[in-house]
Amino acid sequence: MTSRTSAETEPPLLPNPGAQPAQPAPAPADRRRWFALAIVMTAAFMDLVDVTIVNVAIPSIKQEAGATFSQIQWITAGYALAFAAGLITGGRLGDIHGRKRLFLIGIGGFTIASALCGFAANPEMLVASRILQGAMAALMVPQVLSIVHATFPAHERGKVFGLFGAVVGLGAVTGPLLGALLTEWNLFGLEWRPIFLINLPVGIAGLILGSRFITESKAPKALKLDLVGVSLVILGLLMLLYPLTRGRELGWPTWGYVSMAGALVVLAALVAYEKWKTARDGSPLIELSLFKVKSFAAGIAVQTVFGVALGIFFLVWTMYMQFGLGWSPLKAGLTGIPFSIAVSTAAGLSVQKLVPRFGRKVLQAGALVMGIGVLLYIWESGRYGMSIAPWQMALPLVVMGVGMGLIVAPLTDAILSEVPREHAGSASGLISTVQQMGNALGLGLVSVVFFGVVDDRLTEATGPTAAGLAFADGFQHALGWVAAVMGVIFLLMFALPGRPAQHVEGAAEEPSPTSEKAPALVG
């Protein structure tokens, strides 16, 4: 899934026999590239905001649309699952059929899915529309950095990627706050629906301007699609996630355990098929030979488990503040700002100053710091109880944010540092995919680590105060699991290279631009 510049360039000049070869004059830079950059970055920003904007509106969705807690889980997990399953295929479709074409199809479909979400007549339609939205994002997002890579010369890409990092940080802060404001304002009596409808003017403008200003590009030799591999991934994850999210409400029936066990059989079949696909045409969905690289295998495990931790934390955190403490969406959204700022600040510091000097120790310190922040949050929640204030949450949130920032920015480079260059595209695409899959799995596990505790507490007592205490207890229990996961991540990181990627000879220097999805780490 490596990205290459477009083959649709001017033909080379024919040599003149008997004359000295002249150096061709550099082609004038296309001024439209900056308009194209603004368009694709706006699309990436829209996707990131859409991921983070939903959580803060969950109580409004539950109350106004009558969604159950399992449907709430699927509103978030369905998006992550569809996005993860389609990421690699979306990137390959862009390489084969044109990145501009797939970007326009993706942003158009994303806009339509956003309209369906905003006008959903019931929770079932909202869940289905969110899954469609995730699938369309999987077509749109992988093209973003591919278009940048094909549009900008090498000497300008550093500046462009710096701008992209700023957009990521801005989206991390903007999403929850924008979701809170739109929900709080209740525009035109639409309750939570404007959080999706706001995508319509942005998407339509992106579609119109993108068709005019983005230059088409393809890969001269793109890998083939692996639709059977994608189908096996989706089937295996559904067989695992559906019983997890519905099992609690249905009393954990036997078929749920059978389905979860069957998921392992499907994933084993996936591995066998990918081996066969590799031998047949060399274009598998998953490049299994990558797992022979110890640092990559360990890094994929870190990325997956980290996604699980984030999936649990963000959903549980939202429900704790709004259902448990009874806070308004705006109060909950403002409470998260110190966390987002800490993540962005620490991420920039880790890449520019710390990792070049200390290497892997920075990531391990991040895991420990984030774990300490989680434990501090558990302690403060227990100490202050239902009277806890946003300013009292600021310290653990800042500590957690610093720890997370130390991990998210350098992790991809650490995972790729010992991967051969020819596999950098497949490897970076897989990194993004498993992070999203981990996120979906974490959202599914909320039924076990959070709602199980809430249900037990509510059977022991009734009333508004009891409900709040039940959510607080569930929050503390779920965060205990998150802290344990951070300990596992710390240990797994010992298998990562000790030094940054640029110090490892023969390693992949640059991840494939078709695999961008770092923003999802904070949503």
C-alpha cells in the first residue's frame, strides 16, 4: 500500500544524439496544491471531530432517541469497526482507481451518512448510519496523506506534516467542546442531531472544491484487493463484539460464548487464508511476514492493547460525568480540555526533544505516567465522591494526557523502525487498523468492566443518589482495568527498539501516507 507520485506526468524529453544531456528545467509548482491541502485537511479534521464529538452527546442520544446502553456502545464501536475493516482496502482502492476519485467518493458518502445519522428515526437507524459513516471514512481518510505525498515535493512535506499535526491537536480539543455546545444549545429543538448535521455544509464544500483543486494520482503498481480477508476480519470481530455488547442485557446466553469461541476459529482461518493469498499473488490484506520482526509484533500488540484502554476510558469517562455526576454536556466537555492540551503538548515534546535522546524509555515512561494518572483519578473519585469538581479532575487528567502524549506520537516510528522499507506501507496500514480494532474491542468490553458493576450496585439500592454512586463505582472499577492495561503495555514495550528509527540501519524511514489515522487515538 505504498504511495507513489502520479504516473500522469509529462513524458520525458527524447535525447539528442551527439549533444550533452541537459538538465530538465524544474516543473513549476502547482499553486492549487495549497487549496488541495486545505480541502483534505478539512476532511481529516471533520473525521476526527466526528469521532470525538459523539461521546459528549451520548446522554442526549439515550434520552431523546431512547437508545439502550448496548446501542450506545454500537454507535461508537460500529464506527470504529467499519473504519478499521476498510482502512487497508480503502488505501488500495485509491492506489488502483485514483486517490482523488476515492477521496471524493469517501467524502460524499461520509456526508450522506452524516445526514442519515442526523435524521435517524430510531436508534437502530443511527447505529446503521454510523457503521456506514465509518466505512466511508475508511475510503476518505487513507487518501489524505497520499494526496499530500503526491502533490507536494519532498522539501515541502515537513512543513505540511507539521500543519497536519496542528490540525490533529486542534481536532482533539475542538471535538468534545463543539459536541457539548451543539448539544447544550439544542438548535431548532434538534437535541443531539446537529453534531452530525454540521458535517453537511463542510462535506458539500469539500466535494465541490476537491473535484476542482485536487490533482488525480495513482500508484503505478498497486496491490490487489483482498475482499475475502476483509470479510473474515469483519466476521471474526462481529462474532466477538456482538455477544460482548448484548450479552449483559440478554443474561449472557450460551450462544454468546459459542460465538466468541467461534471468532477465534474465524481468525485462525484468516491467518491460513492470508498465507495462501501471499503465495498466490503476493497481495494479502495482512503481510504475515512482518510478525517475524520482534519489534513490529510487540508494537502491534501495544497498539491493539492501547486501543482497548482508550476505548474503555473515553466512553466510561463520559457516562461517569453525565449519568453519574449529572453534569451538563458543556461542563463535561470543558473538563476534558486540560487533557487534550496535555496530550498535544507532550506529543510535540516527545518527538522533537525526548525520543531522539532517550529512545524507547520515553514510551515506557509514558505508559507509567498514564497509569499513575489513572490511579490518581480513581483515588480522587473515591475521595471526593459525588461532590467532585472539574478543577479537582484537572490534575489526574493532565498527568494522563502527558503520559498519552509521550506514547502516541513516537509509537508508530518505534514499531516501524526495524521493518524493511519494502513493507513500510503494509506495516503502517496494519498499525492504524489494529488500533481501531482495539478501540472497538474496548468499547465492547465496557459491558463487562463497567455496566456489570453498575447493574450490581443498582440491584442493591435505588434512587438518584444510588444511581450516581453506581456509575461512580463502575467508573473506578473500569479505570482499574485501564491501569492494569497500562502495566501490560509497559512490559510489551521492552520488545521495541531501544533507539529511534533513524538510528536503525536498513529500517523503514517513512510510513506509508495511505495509512493515516493517528487522530483516532484521542477519540
